[in-house]
Amino acid sequence: AQSVTQPDIHITVSEGASLELRCNYSYGATPYLFWYVQSPGQGLQLLLKYFSGDTLVQGIKGFEAEFKRSQSSFNLRKPSVHWSDAAEYFCAALSNAGKSTFGDGTTLTVKP
Amino acid sequence: EPEVTQTPSHQVTQMGQEVILRCVPISNHLYFYWYRQILGQKVEFLVSFYNNEISEKSEIFDDQFSVERPDGSNFTLKIRSTKLEDSAMYFCASSVGQGGRNTIYFGEGSWLTVV
């Protein structure tokens, strides 16, 4: 069964600092991977996705993620964090049956 | 940009009551989904639906849950007799195709509070 792990429950960074949120997956076939962001009380907004090809994918709001098959990872990065980036971030894997498996999420706090 | 819309955004209901959550998927999408997120927990898959049939469901989706596409645009989740533990944010989602390269787009969610 596929699974998605986000090892960090909570991360705090200073505004302007770089950010990396970790995601590891366990999946039997080629994974289709996504990062979503959720602000408090809001829905899930798609940040970026990886299907195949270039392992470094660019998303909205200045985010990028790198797929590393050897490490079973799909970490999310941003060079310079803004206060508005404070939210919860979910990594998800999509199966061919159309079922998304989500990680537990990482809460990002941005210090001024 | 087309989006998945959900109503109501928030509903409070008494335990034992029936609740219907409504969704309008993106118009050219053929696959529809419901997910649930209990407060402070991860998003969990409930059910996927295609061609007027459930294509997959999780163990959470027991007999008190049902889904329906009553017309060409709406997709509903019914909870027959709500329990306190049904309190959660329910997300509707849709995609053009199933799995593979098909991105699943989520709605804003419907908060259900069972009292």
C-alpha cells in the first residue's frame, strides 16, 4: 500500500529565510506526487505536481520541489519565505485508481 | 480558472440527523471524490465516483455514507445518521481522468459540526 510521510510536524523559519519541507513516499510504481497548501479554515490549494520528466518542478508562489527516486523523496523548497506562507502543507501521492494518499502535514510558522 | 464549488461552507447538525453536502465539480471532469479532514488531522480519502458508480471507497465510507450525482452538475455526499465523530471538513474533488497524470482539484470544503 502506498504511504506518504512528512517527518516534520511543525517548522518555524524567519521571514526571508529559505525553507525545505520534507516528504517521503512508499509506492510500488511510478508515483504521481503533489504538494498542497492549506490556510486555516480554508481548502486545499495545489502548489505543484510531479508526473514524470524533469525532476525539479516549479509551482506557484515561488515554490519548487525535487523528486529523488533514490531517496523516495519529494521535498518542497522556497528560497525566501514570506509571512503569508504560514500555513499547513500537505504532500500527497496519487494512485492510478485515482485515490490520493496524504501525509500528516507540516505546519509552517514564519517569524518576523 | 474553473473550480470545484461546495455548499454549504459550514453546517451544524444534531447527532442522528441526516446531512447532505453538495458539490459542483469542474464541468469537463468525469471523476469525482470526497475526502475528509478531522480537525488537526490528515486529509483522508472517502470515495471515488465515475460513470454513476462508486469506483473505490475507504473503510471510513460505511453504510451511513452515500454519494449521488442527481443531475448533470451536482455531486452529493449524504450522511444518514450523523455521529459526533463525523465532525470534520469534507472536501469534494474532481479530475478529468483517473490517476496517472490527472490532477485532482479540490473544493474549498464544507465544515460539518455535529452536536
